[in-house]
Amino acid sequence: METLDSFNLVANASDVDRQTFYRKTYAHVALGILGFIAAEWFLINNVPENLIFSMISSQWVWLLIIGACWMVSMFTDKLALSPDRNMQYLGMMLFAVIEAIIFLPLIYIALVYVGGDIIKQAAVMSLALFGGLSAVVLLTKADFSFLRTALIIGGFIALGLIVAGAIFGFELGLWFSVGMVVLATGSILYETSQLKYTYHTEQYVGAGLRLFASLMLLFYYILSILLRFAGRD
């Protein structure tokens, strides 16, 4: 079986191979989105309402769900970078299911209490911002690797706030969601700029997974912000 060491780093690949890698990477972002939609549709139509609300009835329960999903997502990330193509797709699909589980209470609340249009609005805003940020990086060839430290620190701060909220029972609020949108945009810029230097030409599934993860983080908190404003009307 061919190993990753035998593949070309994207930065050293020919223009044709590089463009093929980019095309396949974003095709797999789209595949992740489709997998998420399918998994979310299944959950919405099969999970009882009381079970959905039990997921967020206690901060501790929700924290346990987030923690378990985070641990599994670390495993799926490794699968998506495996030399075995079947394992790569398994990682992508498992991650889409994890995202669907995390989104389930938020999507259900949006559908039942506000309406599906708000989900469409959040999706359009997220995709537009994702596409714009990706275009900035790919067209200008800007290097956003300097964001790595800020993203790590921001991620730990966000995790700390989530845990503190669970322990002390306070709501994180609108500004936390705004901060997470900023963190997600930074992650998109960073991950896009690292496509050339981190991945080999056959690792487009793993590259697509990480971009998909950043996109879903952005979508989650944009939808959260829109729901907050809808709740004030």
C-alpha cells in the first residue's frame, strides 16, 4: 500500500496537481455538509423531543456530551489523515455525525420555535463568509500561520469559559458567541493558508475535514446569535 511519505507536499506539487488538490478538498467540504444534513435530518425525525431537551437540561450533561464528542473528533481527525482511503472517509462521516449530535438541540429549537428560515439565513451567512475568507487566502496567497498561537489560546479560553459556565451555572451570553465567530473566522484563515504546507496531495479528505470543522463552528455560533435576536422580538 502506498504511504503518505511517497506523496508530494502540496507546496512542491505542480500547478495542475495543486489545483486538483484544492478542488478535491473543497468537494470534500461539500461532502461533509451533505453528510451533516443527512445525519441531522435523521436525528430530527427519530429522536424524541424529551431526549433532545434532556441534552441541554443540565450544563453537566451538555458538557459531558461536548467532551465525548471532542474525544471522538480527535479520533476522526486521525482517521481522515490515514493512508487508507476507506479510513479517511470513515473519519469524515463520523465527524459529520458528531456535528449533527452537537447541533441537534439548536436546530430543533430553531425549527420548532422560530422557523426553518433562520437556519437558512445562518447557513447562507456562514457559507458566504467561509467562501470570502477562503478566496482571500487562495487569491492573495497570504500566510496566516501567525494566527496559530492566538487560536490555541482562544480555544483554551473558550473551553475554560464553557467548563466554568457548567460549574457555576452562568450563561455565556451573546458576546461569547461573537467571540467564537471571530475564533472560527481565524481558524478558516489559518487552515486555508496551511493547505499548501501541511498536506500531501492525497490528503484532501483530511484537509476538507478540518475546513469543514471550522465552517461548522462558524455556523453554530452565527445560528446562536440569530436565535438570540429572534428571541428578543
